[in-house]
Amino acid sequence: MKKLYLLILFLIFSPLDISADEIFLSLKKNKVNVRYGPGFEYPIKYIYKKIDLPVKQIDKKENFRRIIDHKNNRGWIHVSQLKKVNSIIPKTDTILFKKPTNFSKPLAKIKKGRILLLQSCNNKWCKVKSHNFKGWVKIEDTWGLN
């Protein structure tokens, strides 16, 4: 009985925040400061200048999120500069198809690293928009989805 009581106390008072681990977000603005630590008192490490860039949250502390991008850059961003993921990035040059199948008409060649805005996804494909093009890319060829 004593062990059960201790276990319940541990679960209530321990900082178990599983939601902080490994979720994708996107940058909300065209200019986002990335800091060395989780606070405004920490110096700026670098500045992103790409709205909708997907980043992976790997930790959180109060109103700051520790992130990593597709090039392995890391740092801390204030939560007000982030939004729910709405974009992905191709890991390699890939083809944008008219329909979610390899046998569909190819619409465009998408370069590695280009930001693609998500419209919808199924098990293997995502419908995306890139400037004047709308079509489907394979999920396995992209970075930015859970």
C-alpha cells in the first residue's frame, strides 16, 4: 500500500510533459530570432527569414521551445513565433504529381529544401502547394511531419 501511495505522489508531482517531445511546428513570421537559451536575456544565435519553415520541437521551457531544423541547426524560439505545422520540405529533389500515384502525370520537379504548404495527407502522399503548382508528393521524401 505504501508503494502505491508513493507511486501516486510521484505521478502527481513529477514533471511528466510528454507533449513536449518531437512535434513539428512552422515559423509564423518572416523574421524569427533563434536564441542560445530559453529566455529573452539569452543572445540571438541566428535569425530565420522564411515564413512557414517547418521545425521540430525537441524540448520546451515555459514560453520557449527548443527546435531543430532540417539542416540540424538548433536553438530556442519564443512560442509566439511558432504555429501548428503547415509545411514540409523535400529531403531530395522530387517530383510533384497530379494525383497520389507514381503513374500520375508529373507536374513539376521540386528542389530539395523548398518549402511546400500542406493541404492534406493520406498514408503515403501529401497534397501540397508550391507557388503556382498544386499536386502530390510522397511523404517518405519529405521532412516536417510527425
